[in-house]
Amino acid sequence: MPLFRITVKQSKNSNGVRIEKGMSVEVVTQSMSNPVSTNGGQVVADAFMRLYGIDIKKAGALSMVYLDVVKVG
């Protein structure tokens, strides 16, 4: 199962949610596909909620414009 590191590329403040450049989460997925574009990015959104307590979907930042994805393992 591949491990991906997702990092915020730029700060954003939208809909009462603030994300900062450099915030990072790691997710393990069942597929080799980009976790941001797979299944609506739910595993990524869940990881940000679990680690930082923020709703990255509500902030409108659950896209490759704001997130950098690197396959770690």
C-alpha cells in the first residue's frame, strides 16, 4: 500500500478556514492513484481534519492548485 505526503503549497483563508503553507499530512491508500483526485479526496480531507481540525474541503483547497502530492513509499 503506497504512502503519500500531501503538503499545502500556499496559504489561504476562505469560508472561515485558514490553511498555512507547509501544513502536511501523510495518507496510506489502496491504489497507486493520486489521493487528492481519487474518491473526491476524502482520505486527504479526513487526514487534515484529524491532524489539524480543519475542513480543507470547506476552504476550497482540496485541489492540486493548493496541494503538492509526493509518493513516499
